[in-house]
Amino acid sequence: MEAINIIVGVLFVVVMGLVVAMWALARQTGILFERVAPLGALVTDSGPAVGQPAPQFDIQSLSGTGAVSVGGPQSHSTLLFFLSPTCPVCKKLIPLLTKIQNDERSWLKVVLASDGKADEHARFIESHKLSAFPYLLSTELGMAFRVSRLPFALLIGENGNVLAKGLVNNREQIESLFNAKEMGIASVQTYIEQAENSAHA
């Protein structure tokens, strides 16, 4: 009987130790979530600045959806997504772009853009089922927005101004462009810097 009491006592102490350890881990996890910044699109300094008017273009879509206007006043915001048939990350994001196009159609239109040979892009459109997207093939468009790396995306507001932009390698970085619009800031990084400055003021 005495041995059982000792074992129960030891087990009680072990269980209480585990409870304390779990509480400490949960607390540390909460602190880490507060300190670790959300991953936003990787903003570049080149091209039209956030808040400035986007260059205006009228380009015939390669996918057969007609002429497409970029920049200037529009009825919807525009997600202008630069991609390439040789970009593996771009290909991985196509299902997400399809979902965004379907889910956010009430306020957003998704426009794909690239440059190069038309026949190569025509095959790309067919093989990845991109005919539902406006697909713009224009070297001048990429030069106007100073696109140097892919995949690159810009969110252009209904008023024609650039709301957010940056390199986007995953879902979170694309969604950060929408968060920037909702919060009225240039980028998630800008929001974090503002918050840190306010905390130190």
C-alpha cells in the first residue's frame, strides 16, 4: 500500500510538472506570434510608387477575352500578375489566382501579363487552362512597371492608383496586397514599421 502511495505521489508531481511546462510553452508561443512579423509581399523601390497613378495601357488579350485596359479609372480593382511559362513558382500560384478570380469577382479582376513569343504563351494558356483570364503580352507593360523578377504583382485601385505591389511567392504574399488595400497602407512592412515607431514614441 505504501508503494502505491509513493507511485501515485510521484505521478502527481510529474503531471503537475507537465502542466507547468505546457503553460510555459503556450506563453512563449504567444510571445513569438506577437514578435514575428507577418510575411508580406517583397516590395521593390522601382516602378510607380504606391499611391501614384499606374501607367495606362490598352492591350489586346492573347487569351481571346478582348481588349484590356490597365490603369486609369475602372469599375473594379485590378490584380496585375506578371508571370512566365518558364517560372515554376508562377505555375504553382495559378490555382490560387483562379480561386481569387472566382471568389473576389465582385470587386477585383485578375489580369495576367508577360512578354516573349506569342506561340509559346498560347501553348502556356492552353496547357494551364488560362483562357478565362485576360492575358497581356507586352514588353512595354513590364518595362513601365519596372518588373525585373517573377512572380510580381500589383494591386491597382478603381481610381487607377497603385495600392500595393511586390514579389509574391506564395498565398500569404498575394493576400498581403489585399490586406494593404483594406488597411490603407503601402505594405505589411509599412504597417509594422508604423506600429514599432508608435510603440517607441
